[in-house]
Amino acid sequence: MKLLFFSHGKRANGGAERYLLDLIKGLKHLNPSWQIYVVFPQQDELWEMARPYLSGYAFIRQPWWLVRPAKKGWRKRLLFHLQKKKAIRHTRAYLRTVNPDIALTNTLATPVGAWAAQAENIEHIWLIHEIPELARNLTYLFDERRCLIQVDRLSQGIIVPSNFAKTYYQTHSSITPQKIAVLYQSVDIVPPTPVESKHPFTIGMLANFEPNKGQHIAIEALREVVKEYPDTHLLLIGGNNSRYAQKIKKTILDDGLESNITIVQHTSHPHDYLIQADVALVCSGFECFGRVIVEGLKCGLPVFVPDKPFGRELIQEGYNGFLYHRDNPQSLARKIIHLRQSQELATLKQNALKSVENRFSIPTFAQEFIAIINAMRP
């Protein structure tokens, strides 16, 4: 089998990019003779990490039809049309060189790979990790309905990372429902053994600093928790130098919470820090798949998540974590205080590990992917 993937990302810290990287690893482990190729936007971290598993690769910039809302306009649409011709031409040339059995686009952000595959009469499968309407950090450059009609027309099948995403696209879009399959991504981490030491009750939050991830909500809830439990600590993993991150640091100082909050800059070994916590916290307004929830559970931590579909898909209230109302940080604070007052933490930690036992492994991920694409092929 010869597969060619189109990646829109160059770094390896995004959910879609990690999905692709783990899938490539799993496929090569199960089928060493398979040839896997990837088109990257440019040479960077993801290319470096994927390269040992690839038979070949190319660097082709593919214009996006998903853009930041502030950038949507006629100039951006004109630029897209100017850039797409060159991108399709180069992509078609590479497709002819590789001649894959299947081409797969690992994002909704750009249709260039799908257009090129159709022009070369190559089967195409779309892997969608985004729901722009809900995430709100990106929007369609053109009419959403027409874009999704093209997604449907240009693909033999569509793979999404959660039942929540499947339900959304079956209900809210122009995609043929029978084309959509769910493939949970692997979260194949082996967390380090925590060093036994006396430390204050610690809430670990692993997320890049940005408004959707909701570090401000965590701080607002902590402000209430420390009124009853002053020793409570919040560990924020994933700091950066964004404007939002600077605002978060200022809030910590203004609220006098410097001794209660530790910020760890973005690191390639985040679980070394997360494992030090007693519970994990997710404050995202939206996730297509709650990878960070699974990471917390695999670290043996009960997880506090927003009471939203992506949270309810993985967390059972009072068993392996808790659900709270994101628009009401006091709701989160009350859940944390309840846990501190109870004797449930040890049981919740055991349940967290049980709920992900024998799930989300790279081999299983690859096996299920193969079964899905075989079913989608004519």
C-alpha cells in the first residue's frame, strides 16, 4: 500500500499534527513494507519527527480556505485564488511522481490536496479535525455550505476524531452522513512515575496559552478555592509569549496569587509536570477531540472538564472526573472544593486509569484506520 498525506501544520504540538504523526508510526509498525509520503507546508518540527517513517516527502505551501475572522475579505480571497493554481500544479506533479493508492488530507483548512487528487484520478479521504463554527478561531473564506459540498464531492470517505464531531457533521452540514467514520486518535503516553513528596493539593492544566483554552477561567475559580483552601496550587503548563499570556501573568499578580500558581513554558515533555498534580483541569470552550482529557486520565488523574459534548464523551461525573459549567467559574470552584472535602481522590485516580485501560494505543489506532479505509474504498 502506498499512502500520501497532506499536512497543513509544520509543528508537532497541534492535535491534528500529533494525530498524523502517531498514525504514521502505527502504520509503519504494523506494515513495514507500506510506503508513506507526506506533503508538508515547510521544513520544521513535524517533518523532522516524521522523517524516519517516510518513504518520501515534499514541501508545498497550500493556501487555506479557513482563515482568522479578522482576515476574511476580498483581498484574502483574491490571494487564495492566485496561490491555489501554483499549489495545485506542484501538488499534481508530486502525485504523479509518487502515484499513491490513496491521498489523504489531514485537515479541513485547505482543499488543495483534494483538488489535485481528483485531477489525477486518485482516491481521496479527508481527515477532519476542525469545526470552525464552534471553535470560532477560524472561519471559512468562502461560503461554508459550498465548501462542505466540495469536501463531500472530493472524498470517498471522511474520518473524524470523535462521536461528537460525527454527530455535528451529520446534522449541520452538506456531507453525506454515510461517508463519515469515527477514529479516536492514539494518546500513547507512558507518564513518568511521580516522585513521592509532600506537596500542596495541585491542579494541573496542560494547554497552550490562548483564550479558547481558558486559563483565565482556571484562575478565576482558583481565586474562590483559596478562600477555603489557601494551600491549593495551580500548575499551568504550556506558557508562551502571546498577548493573552501576558494578560494572564498580570491577572496573577493583581490577584496576589503568585504563591499559588506556577507557569511552565511550552515543553516537549509536559507529562513530566502533569504527573506532579493531583487532578487535571480542562477549560477549553471547544475541542473536536479532548486529547488533553485522555492525557490527564492516562496520568492517573481525575479530570475537571466543561459540561460540553467533548467532555461528556470521555468523563463520567464522579467516576473519573467532574463536569462543570464553563461560563460559571464558581461552578468549577465548588467542584474542586467538594473534592477536597471528600475522601474520593484515591478512588477517582484508580478509575481514571481504568477508564483508559487498553484504549488509545498507537497499534489499535493504526489497525482501526486500516479497517476504515478498506471499508471506504470502492
